[in-house]
Amino acid sequence: MNNQFIAAIEQICEEKGISKDIVMETIEMALIAAYKKDFGDKDQEVRVEVDPGSGEPRIFVTKEVAGEVELENEHLQISLADAQKITKDIKLGETVEIEDKNKDFGRVAAQTAKQVIIQRIREAEREVIYNDFQDKEDTLLNGSVQRVEHGNVFIDLGRTTAIMFPSEQIQGERYYAGQRLKVYVVRVENTLKGPQIVVSRSHPNLIRRLFEMEVPEMTTGNVEIVAVAREAGGRTKIAVKSNVEGVDPVGTFVGGRGTRVQAVMANIGEEKIDIIPFDEDIERFIANALSPAKNIVSVTANQIERRAAVKIPEDQLSLAIGRSGQNVRLAAKLTDWNIDIDGADDAGVEETAEAVADQPKAKPEAQMEDELVAASQADDTTEIAEPDTESETPTKPTATSDEETPAA
């Protein structure tokens, strides 16, 4: 070996991100395998040291001390006389380490060493990648689409390639080679084929990490995202709160003229984001979560069943439910409560109907006219038949004809 060999080792270490100690250890293992194949025995104990400066190897073999007659395998045993040339005080049954010099490895041994080195470097590279990306779980990374196969999207992360399964993709989002994306690292698994890095564009925490990039107050702890409910490609709701008095959490996340929330939305396409103020009072929190519906009439929470009954005006009912129930579904995910929505006007109609049912039914108009006429006739008859007896002058019927009218 020479300086060119050492330079090649250093280049491999730099390109693969592997430490030089690991590469040198790999070379030593390869030389041991090559020595056993050409000069030794598979059961032989061999140790190799490679000079890190010159790259020259030194090979040491351990043998058991035996008598001249007892020698059965010269690769594993050494005579007492030969052993005493190395160590004077050595005795039968003990072991001695001997340096074996000037060995020229054959073609087969060299090929074996090459295979061992390649395999070990590959394993070391996988270990380095796994350890590096294991620390990046639950973080956001930049990558580019390498290829799309059978619905799976392969993302180039620089040192390795990640995979994005169909379930981790945003519904309706199209991917093409060379496309730059921000992806969320879901998990890193160490498989037989090496580390597998699973990334996502649909995970709720993607929204959380995007806001961390745009809202520096999250890093200082002044504001925080309490919960995220997401239907990727459609709508996301986030519940936010302030840890500092006087700081408006919703305004902080929206940003001046909506710049912060728009920057996040630019990374997720057409998806909408609702920013909801978190409230310790679950009834107020549920009312907030049903935004954009307003003027919530009442929220009745059942703590045991974690179920809330919400009364909403009829004109806000469609907003509260949302298209295909999306709004109320996300509100339930955000609050972790079951939400039942009823129209407030329906209750009023039912109460009015019950009150009307208890009142007497109105009589037909014809019947009412007959009764009024009969009552009028009864009053006239009574007045004529019973004159006022206490009056001195009897009351006379009113004349209606011209003959009874006195002359002027």
C-alpha cells in the first residue's frame, strides 16, 4: 500500500460521510479474510494492523504451543522450540502471536478483500444515513421529486432518497420529476435494504412546522399551536393561544395583511386554513371551532360522553356544517369532542306548534256570523219585553214612519 491508497480512503470517507476509523477497520477485516483464503485456515486467529500514515499492513497470527510430535495443523499450532525463539518463558499449551511477513495476496484473495470492503463500506454508509435521519423525524426537509412509480413518489434529499406513499400525498396534488417540495419526515426505519425514510405532505404536523418557519414568536414561546385538524387538500383548522398577556394569537399567526398565513398556504396549494383562538372553556372553544359560523345560540357539553349539542341559527347552519360536513368534522377533530348541531329556529317552531295545539280552534266565519245575528236578536227581544218599570213615562218604540212624525 502507498500514499495513493491512503488518499483514496480519505476521498471515500469524505464522499460517503464515513469516519476514517471505520474504513480502516473494514480494510483490516478484508485483509484477514484474504489471508485466511490464501495462506491460512478458516479457524485461524488472525489480526491485521494498517499503518494510517503509509497504509502498510502488518499481519499477526496466533498459534498454540505444542510438542514436535503433537503438531497436527501448522496454521493453528507451533512447536515449543519455535515458540521459545519468540518468547523464552513460554510453555506447552500456551498461545503465541507471530508476525507473518512478505505475503503476496493472490487474485482470488484480492477479489475477496474487494468484496468485503465494498460490502462493509455500504453497511457503514447505511448506518450513517440512518443515524443522521433518525434525528430528523418530526421535522421539515427540502427535497426534489426524483421519480414517480406506481403511485409512490421518491424524494431526493441529497444523501439519500425518501419515499412518499399515496396515503401521505395531498389529494389532487400532482408531482413531476424535478419539482421542489417541503416534506415532513414521518419515520425512519432500518430495513434489510438499508434505511427507509417515509415523508409526508398530508400530515397535520406539516402545517405546524410551516408555521414555525413563518412565526418566530413560536420559537420564543410567546404563542403556540395547541391542536391541528386537517383534511389535506381541503381545509385545515389550527387552535392557537398566547402565553404572554396582551399578545393576540390569531393576529400573530395571520401576520400583517395575512402575509404569514399566505406564506404557509403557498406551500400546500389550494388548501384553506382557519385559525381558531383556543379557550380553556370547552363550550366557548367548540363555538370558536365552528367558525366561520357565527352567532352560536348555545353549546351544551356532556363531560362524561364528551359530546356537545350546539344550537345554531338557520342562516348559519350551512356554514357550521360545511360542504359534505367538512367544517363540523374538522371542529370535532380539533376539540376532540363529538358535536351535534341543531338549528335554533326548529326549536322555536316546535314550541309555537305545541302552544297553538293547546288553544281552542278558531270557528268557521259563517258560523260566527250566525251566532252574532242570533245574539243581536236575543238582545232586542229582551229589551222590548222588559221595560223599565221604575220610570214614570213608559218607553215607547221609536217611530220610523212619516205619519207618526209631528208636524212642524
